[in-house]
Amino acid sequence: MSTSTPPDPMPPATSSPNRLPLLLACIVLIAAFQYPLLINWVSSRGDNATAGEITSAVGQRGKALAALAGFSRYKQRSQNTIHEKRSKFNKLPWAQKKLTNYPHKLSLALQTVEENSLLAKDIVTFGLEAYNISAYELRAYMKMNRTAGDHSSVVQALKHYVRDWAAGGAHERDAVFPQILKAMEDRGGRVLVPGAGLGRLAYELAAQGAEVTANEFSVYVSMAYQYMMSLNGSNPRAEAGMYKFHPNVNWWSHQRDTAGLLKGVEVPDILPDEKVLKRMKMVDGDFVTMFLPQESEAFDTVVTLFFIDTARNIVAYLETIHKLLKPGGWWINLGPLLYGTNPSIELGLDEVLEVTKKLGFELLPIGEEWGTETFPDDERWAGKVRGTLAGYSWDPDNLSRNAYQAQGWIAKKL
Ligand SMILES: *[C@@H]1O[C@H](CO)[C@@H](O)[C@H](O)[C@H]1NC(C)=O
Ligand SMILES: *[C@@H]1O[C@H](CO)[C@@H](O)[C@H](O)[C@H]1NC(C)=O
Ligand SMILES: *[C@@H]1O[C@H](CO)[C@@H](O)[C@H](O)[C@H]1NC(C)=O
Ligand SMILES: *[C@@H]1O[C@H](CO)[C@@H](O)[C@H](O)[C@H]1NC(C)=O
Ligand SMILES: *[C@@H]1O[C@H](CO)[C@@H](O)[C@H](O)[C@H]1NC(C)=O
């Protein structure tokens, strides 16, 4: 019998058995050092935030890490999509390929992604500081989880810059802002804007003198909002039109021409005024849990724009709005009923209005600036509920149109 030594399980050059425990010890040490950072996220609630401050829910730090990973991976993931388009194109027969100038378009698209990624990169730099996360921790997190960060949430959040903070989105804002701002003129007081998005409506309300609390569930959007607010007059880097953002390069359907696909929009159209920002604060997290009970009957007005249908449970939203308002306070609504993922109840407009009444609201008459009457012949709602055509992602060059008959009302808490 021969007593030959068994072959080495691994080639000796790559890993000596002595170094493995050391390596493991290092990993454990790093993990032990990082873990307190991950759990040491003190929750604070809406009432503790002061002007200009951000307040976040428990667990928000983990979500912030995922959002930061998403923004960090924006460029690579968007470019990968274009590389995939190229490799699919390359598989076509040569005779078909030579009929188009597609490869040139793909190269141009790669360049616009490069430009877009400047905005994504700046959001990451800002977000690391705002959420007190080190670049090192983010890198470690991204290494640990190669799929972390939702690309479509990133793309959606970036697209909101156009709707809220670009001259190119003015036509969308002009369809839904003026009637709300008119109703709020001279009203002042404390205003809550849940589902605030990138905060343009909240900002315009604060500019009219209200004390505004913006609330946003998506950390992706909230981070983009906070970055936008940091581009105020006291930021020496900030300049109107400092970014050229190409909103269409992630959507290839409905494009009239290459120029439309590659179109750049200047962001932002204006820099937020610091005096106005002093009247605003952002509360990150779920509208239903973030404010109650500590802020019950604390608000003069709740403004919901394209918001109530984002609820899993729309009745819980309506209840929350009612509890947050002072007696005599107003709930101003404008938006569609496009129910999202897995709702527990899907009410029609008539049912929403019935629930509103049963909760203790009374609808006020509203003027024609809110659009045409939705129930002209129903005495309960005639003159009090109106609909207006509101575009969404409505680009004049787009070969498709998406719009809602957005429903508006003002409900007073009895
Ligand atoms: C938050 O506010 C509550 C009172 O509303 C107070 O008791 C608590 O100490 C505050 N927390 C922090 C972290 O400031
Ligand atoms: C940020 O994190 C560091 C490290 O955990 C901590 O020492 C510091 O107090 C934190 N700063 C804030 C503002 O939370
Ligand atoms: C990694 O990220 C994905 C996508 O964000 C998430 O669904 C998954 O739970 C994460 N995995 C770990 C181990 O954190
Ligand atoms: C205004 O911008 C400066 C510089 O970016 C920032 O430190 C400050 O927090 C911003 N103000 C508000 C209210 O966001
Ligand atoms: C074009 O409009 C459709 C809705 O009709 C929308 O889904 C799509 O995102 C728009 N495309 C761009 C590039 O804005």
C-alpha cells in the first residue's frame, strides 16, 4: 500500500491554510464594528423635527442603504440595459443591421446615461452625509448584497425632478397646483403634505406662508427631495440648470425620434429659497404611523395630491387625515383612484365620499378652477366634487398620452 499524501484541496499558491483563520477573524472584526452602526439608529417621531430637519422611522437606515446602493448602481445598470440592446441588435442578420443607424443611437444613449449619472452620484454623496453612513459602509453593504437597490425606484425618483423641478414639467404642475394654491391663499397655519414626492407643491405652499410638513414613504424619493432642498441659495455649488437630465433614455417606447429619446431637461428650474425652506420639514416614512398619536389635531390643513390611491387601505388614510386635523381644519384632495399593489379595499369615488362623510367631514362648494362637476345631478356632491384632466409623464413629443380625470374637493372637519 502506498502512503501518498492526499492531494491538496486547494492550490497552495492561492490560499495558505494559516491565513484562512486570520482572514475570518478580520471579517468578524469588521462585521462586529459595522453592526452597531446598523442597529444604532435611534427612532425619532414627527413632533421632534424642527424646520429644515429630516425625521426618519425605525428601519429607515437600512432602507437608506438600499436606496444609496440603487443610486450608486444607476449608471452601471442603465448602461447594462443599453449593452443588452446592442448585443440583441448584433444578433440580427447583417442585411437587416445595415438598414438602421441603431448602433450610433446606442452610443449616444450611453453618453446621456453618463450625464444622468452625475445627478445620481451627487445624491449618493449627499445621502451618505444626511443619513450618517460612511462610504466604506455603503461599499461593504453593496459587496455583501450585489442585488441591493431597486433600479426602477431610482429611475422613477430621478424622473420626478422633471415633474417638480424643471421648466419642462411646468405644464403638469400648472394643471394641478393653481387651484390648490388659490384655496390655500391667506390660509397659512400648519399644513401636512403626505406623498410629497420631490416637494414642489410643499415648497409652493411654504412660499405662500404656510408651515409645511412634507412626508414621503419612498426613501429613494425622499433622498432625492432632500438633495433638491440642499441646492438652495446658500449652497455655493447650486445653480439653476446645473444638471442636464435626460428623462427619456430609460423608456424606449413611444419615441418620435432620436432627439426625443435623448432630450435633455435643465434641472432645477429655480433654486429653493432658504427663507421658504425654514418653514418646511420632511418626515420620512409611513403616513399612517409617523404622526399619530403625537400630532393628533395638530394641522390646519392636509393636502393630498395624487396620494390617497397609493394606500393599501384607503380607509386608514382617511381616518388618519381626520385625526390629524384640528376641528374646522381642511382636507384638500386632488388626484385619481389608481389603486397600487395589493390593496385591501378598492373603493369607487362615491364610496370614498360616503366614508369621508361618515368620518365627520363636510364638503365645501368649490369653483370652476377645479374642473367640471363629477356629480352634477347628485345633491350630495353637486358643486363640491370636480374633475380636471391632469397629464402624467405627458411629454409633447411622446407618441402616447397618459392622463387622469383628477378629482378635487375640499372637506372640512366638523
Ligand atoms: C421628542 O419629543 C418628545 C415630546 O414630544 C420628547 O419627550 C422626547 O424626549 C423627544 N425626543 C428627542 C430625541 O428629542
Ligand atoms: C454618525 O455616526 C457616527 C459613528 O457611529 C457617530 O459617532 C455620530 O454621532 C453620528 N452622527 C450623527 C449626527 O448621528
Ligand atoms: C439584497 O437586496 C435585495 C434587493 O434590494 C433584497 O430583496 C434582499 O433582501 C437583500 N438581501 C440581503 C441579504 O440583505
Ligand atoms: C441649504 O443648503 C445648505 C448647503 O447645501 C444646507 O446645508 C442646508 O441644510 C440647506 N437648507 C435647508 C433648509 O435644507
Ligand atoms: C410616454 O407616455 C407613456 C404614457 O402614455 C409613458 O408610460 C411613458 O413613460 C412616456 N415616455 C416617456 C419617455 O416619457
